[in-house]
Amino acid sequence: MPDTAALLVAAAGQQGLGNTLRVALIALIVGGALLAWFLLRGYRGNGADDSDND
């Protein structure tokens, strides 16, 4: 029976940039969602806060 670690190394070598691009794509999506949440969070309360200071 072949060594499992050797099989994993051989399989990983054949992937090329597939895993790297997959991780980069996921990071872009998560980063974009966090950026949108951060920006929209700042705009949400502006109207209510300004009317209370009259």
C-alpha cells in the first residue's frame, strides 16, 4: 500500500495555482463583504443622530 503522505504531495503538486486562486477569491469576497458592512454601518445612523441634536 502506497504511503498516504506521498500521495498527498503528488496530488498537491498537480493542482498548480488552483488552491491559491480559490483562497484569494474567498478572501476577496469576505473582504468586500466586510468593507460594505463597515461603510454601510457608518451611513445607517447619520439621519437619526443629526435630528436629535436640534
